[in-house]
Amino acid sequence: MAERDGLRRRYLAQQVELGGPEVVLPAAGAQAAGAAGAPMQAARLAAGVARLDIVATRAGAAAKWSENAPPIPGPGLTVVTDLPALVSDALGDSASLAAVAELVASCRKCALCDGRSRTVPGEGNPEARLMLVGEGPGATEDATGRPFVGQAGQLLDKILEAIESPRPSTFIANIVKCRPPQNRKPLPDEMAACLPYLHRQIALVRPKVLIALGSTAAEGMLGVRKSLGELRGKVHRWNGIPLVVTYHPAALLRNPNWKKPTWDDVRIARQLLDG
Ligand code: SF4
């Protein structure tokens, strides 16, 4: 019972994190009265508990990511790359994710190699059904060699948990594998030099759904420079794989108003996983 309640509270807290409207659950001491059917406020008073420790979108054990999820939108852009040629020209016989990471570790194909501490090839489940693509490593990623491990990464972890696709079940990579100086956007020639690694990773993982996190990731995947407003709310196709575009988690930290649309986007992707 306590475990189920804990899970429910964590789920509801995630919904708030993602920008949903707030409701208040009683503190743990009020659970008995609440379970007996008393309204929440009455339960709180009956238990004499003044502390309210959870703020969430809604109360109810049936709460799920799918509730009020937006319908799957119509088609967007279709991108077909010459994967076999691209892969074989750039990567030779590297036939595993580890082999790609090894190539990345010694890569000097663009100027970003000069400023890196570590390369960040990407990581995750080699058989992931959901693959996420970001822009490039930041300071924490450059220091650790792992993608999305800073504050934005922690928010991404929460988002993935909320759609019941926890991070270990996914694969996460970036358009460029080395940190751009001052976290600037990668230049077109840097993206072009690095993209074959990502393409090979996608070919190896063969995800069912792709999510592009932010406009640079979308540009790298779709080959167009358009605003997120133009690219969100559609199901694009990248070599036949459905691709959903949403905000980069770092952008959500700067502007919490984007959490709700992001929540809609990831629930569209989650539905595509089930389709
Ligand atoms: S960003 Fe990519 S292409 Fe450039 S040096 Fe790093 S691994 Fe190589």
C-alpha cells in the first residue's frame, strides 16, 4: 500500500514538473481517512495534519500518461538518407555501438575535437524502441562522457519516467559528439561531419520512434531550418521511422511554459511506440 502510494505521489509530482495544473494531496498521516472516501480537505483536517507535502495534477490511482493525451497528428516531412553509402563510406566495418564509440573517441573530423575533454558518443539500450537525439554535449557531458547528465538531463529522466519509457530502456545521442565552445550551436560543417556516426547508431539500434530535442536536433535530422513551432505537432519520417520534434530540456528549464507542450509531444511519441 505504502509502495503504491509512493509511486502515485512520484507520478503526480512528475506531472507538476511537466507543467500540469495543481491539486493537493494530504500528507501521509491523512491517508487512512482519505482511503475511507472522505474528501481530501476533510481527510487532512480529520488527521490533524497541517502539512501538505504533495502538489500534483490530479489525484487518483488510475492516473496515466495516456489520459487526455493529444491525438497522433498528421504527417510532416519525409527524409530519406542514403544510409548504406553514408555508413560504409564513413565508418567502414564498424558494426556495433561500441565500435562507433571507439571511432568517435579518436575522431578529428571537425574543429570541435580541439576543445573537448571527452567525446560523448551516446548511450542506452542497444535495442531501444525509443531513441532521443539532442544537439551536443554541454559542460557536464563533456566532463563525464555521458549525454544528458546535467540539470537538463535530470528533467529528461523525469519526462521519460512519466511516459513509462525510463531512460535505461531508451538510447540517447546527440547530433555532434564533442562539446561546442561556450555551448554554441554546432556549425553546419560540424553537424555534417558528425552525422554519419548518429546515422550508424540509428541503423544499429533500429528504434521504432525518434524524438528530436530542440531545433538544432531537428535541423540535423530533417535537414531543414525551421522553427519548432513549424516542426512540432507533426509526425515526420526519417528513413521510415516516425520522428517527433519537441523542446530541448534545457529550454524547459529556462521557460517552464514549454513544459506542457513538451508533455503533449512526448505523449504523441509514446502513443507511436504502442502503435
Ligand atoms: S564533433 Fe563529431 S565529427 Fe567533430 S571531432 Fe567530434 S566526433 Fe568528430
